[in-house]
Amino acid sequence: MRRYDDPVEVRRGMVHGPGGDQEGPAQFLWRGRLWKVCDVVAHWVETGPWWQSHGVHAVLGSDVAGGAAGGSERGSGRTAGTDLLAEREVDLVFDWADGSWQLARCED
């Protein structure tokens, strides 16, 4: 399996999935080539690192900037309150924060 972090343009449509036909990423444009999605093998949502949020650190009484419980939010590009909104679909990854798709990994 190869791993990537490349932006892709995704075209939605009807694709075959675990529960039958459903709307999803039907095609994507990657490196100048159009690829067709034949099957959606799995679909799940990952949330952001909520355990590193300002609210959790406040409840635990730890310092966000210097806490040893997973680092700080400074420099991460995230603000407190958006950690739970950082969801994405995996393999063809959809970032809900900025509305963009990326190719995360590919099996040859």
C-alpha cells in the first residue's frame, strides 16, 4: 500500500457499497488522470484529537501550552471548539473544515 497526501477533485455519484448502491465518491481526478470508484469497501468517520482540546485541559486542570497530556494546540492550525468538527472520510479523505478532498492511500 502506498501513502499519499495529494489533493484530488472528487465527483460524487452512485457507487456500490456495503449496504447496496449509495451516493459517494464516484470518480476522482488525480495527477491529471480520471479514476473511477468501483466499490466503496468501507466508510467511517474519524474525529479530531478531542482529548487535546482546551475544554478537556480546563476540566483536568492542566496547562494547554505546556501540558504533558498530548501537546498543545498552539501552531496546530486549530482553535478550541473545532476539534470535534474535524471529521474526515478515510482513503479518499474529505476534510470537513475546508471542504477539500485528498488521496490518503492507495492499494496497488
